[in-house]
Amino acid sequence: MANNHPNSLPPPSFRRIRSQTWPQENDDDIDLEELIASLPKEKGFISPIQILYRNFWCPSEVFPGVHSFCRHFTAHDSDIILACKPKSGTTWLKALAFSALRRDVFPPSANNHPLMSSNPHELVPFFEFTIYGQAGELIDLASFSVPRLFATHIPHDSLPESVGQSGCRVIYICRNPLDTIVSFCHFAPQVKPELWSGGRSSMEEYLDYCCRGIDGFGPFWDHMLGYWKASLERPDKVLFLKYEDLREDTAGNLKRIAEFMGVPFSEEEERDGVIEEIVKLCSLSSLKELEVNKTGKPGVWSTENKTYFRKGEVGDWVNHMTPSMAEKLERIMEEKLSPFGLKFRVK
Ligand SMILES: Nc1ncnc2c1ncn2[C@@H]1O[C@H](COP(=O)(O)OS(=O)(=O)O)[C@@H](OP(=O)(O)O)[C@H]1O
């Protein structure tokens, strides 16, 4: 498919980067264990091992799914992929994008809307956790409604080549790293209680991993910059959102999301309050109260659905980080992100 595409020269950020972390064309012949053995590794924070693969740190638990996705997924022009670093607003974006995209079939006011009985992660599955499975097996994607809506934590420049070569659209959400780290540190004990003592010393330890660039799917600055640069190069194909902006103006950003997906709200829908209905349906307070999100398990990291919903505040980091922890991170943001014009509201 990629070779037949009229625009066959991939944009610069999708050109194949060859390095020792980027397996060769014929790596299908390589046994998975052999491949893992050949790649650089580091001890992870909650993952036992992080594997340097296609230039990012991949948690060993999801390596088979990630590898299978990168090798085998063929994007369609109409596909929509939601992308993010963990704890940046994934669940919220999934709920908003799903509700906007499928509103012709599932009106947001309906009592039986899928969000009432399914967690957003079930409605918009991750490639690497769900679709390609923990064992890296392939599943049939024919049953997905068109346009197909998927999600991933994989960095932009490491996505399968067909994503850049097709007309596929990507929506990225990121969040200020201070709050993302705090959010992750509240989530982590639910995933691996045995590896995690909780409290500030654990947060300091995780911060250290992040500052060294060994965080899942990171370094976080490369993750953000990859999508940021792609959104500047190809604004019609990559939409870059910030959690903080979504908090400030959810309705305005929902309109941008719908337009970008090719399903803009009509004047009639605006007049009828459809945007507000979706905003309310997907709000933290609404989703948190649903039975499915209090008790259910979506199967991602085998965690309970309730772990995806906490405070959702901008600036919660002030309640958890010491000034020196925050300064350490802010220095890195200044050094790595600011030169490219990427800044965050942190309060
Ligand atoms: N609907 C909605 N609205 C606003 N905020 C929301 C929503 N759903 C989840 N959240 C907050 O997002 C944080 C979890 O991040 P993710 O959804 O990216 O987590 S995950 O990567 O999917 O595990 C986590 O942030 P913190 O509260 O700061 O920990 C959630 O509370």
C-alpha cells in the first residue's frame, strides 16, 4: 500500500532512521527473544526492563504488542489515531473523540450511549496493549467501523511507516510533565504494588528516571517534540492538543477535534447543544460516577477502571513535589522543549 500511494516519498520525520535500536526489514525471521536480546536495555521504574526499540524506551511487558504493531499495521487513509504519553489525558481524549466521531449512531443524549457501559479504553483500543495483544498476535481489524479509531503511546517517529505515508490522521494530547509525573505516581501503585513503596521518595525516584530519559515510551521530550514538529509540518494530518487547554476550553477544543476528524458540528447541532452534551458526557465527574468506571477492568495492565479517574487538576504537582524536584524538571523543559516553542501552563 505504502509504495502505491501517490505521495510515495515519506515526509522527513517518517524517513527510516537506521540505528541499532531499529530492527531491519527482515526481522520477521528473527525470534522475538533473539531480537530482545540484541537491543539495549535499562532497568525500568515499574517495568522490570525498558527496551530501546525504534529509538524509544519500550516497557518489556508490551514489547511483543509494540513490535507486532510496528511490523504489521497498515494504515488506511481514513484512520484516526489518538496518541499520547501515559497520564496525559488519553482517557478523556478517547471519550471525546469517540463521542464526536460516532454521534450519528450514538447521540450523546442517549441513555444507552456506549460510554455508559464501557470504559473509553474499551471503545478506543490501544494498538500495543489490546489490538496486537500481549503476545504480539495479529487480530482481524475488519470488524472496526470506518473511520477506524485507535490509540497508541508510541512516539511519532517510531510509528509504522504506513501511518505517515497514508492520509491517516493523528490527534496527540500532551500535558505539562509536572502533573503527568504526579498522575503516574498515583497510578503506579495500582499496577505494581509490589515494586512501589509510594510517597515522595518513590516520586523522586521516578522523576530521576524521567530526567534521564528512561520513562515508558520516552524520553518524554522526544515524545512531545516528535508530535509537535509533525503537527507544524503537516497540520492537516497531526493535531497537537494540550490537556491544560482542554481544561480551559473543552467545547472549543472539541470543535477542533471534530473538524480535524472530518465531522464538524453543524450550526443546527451547535444550536441544539450537542457540543455541550458531549462535553458533559465525557467530563471527569460524569465518567467517574458510572458503575462501569467504578468497578470494571479494561484489561490494560490489568488495572481497574477507577484508576483512570482521579482529580484532573492543572497544577496538582504543587501538592506533591518539593521546589527542588519541580526545578529539576523545569530546567529540562526549558532546555529541551522551549527552543522549539513548546511551553505549558503549569498552574
Ligand atoms: N474525563 C476526564 N476529564 C479530565 N481529566 C480526566 C478525565 N479522565 C481522566 N482524566 C485524568 O487524566 C489522568 C489520567 O491520564 P490518562 O487518561 O492519560 O491515563 S492513561 O495513560 O490512559 O493510563 C488523570 O489525571 P490526575 O487526576 O491528575 O491523576 C485523570 O484524572
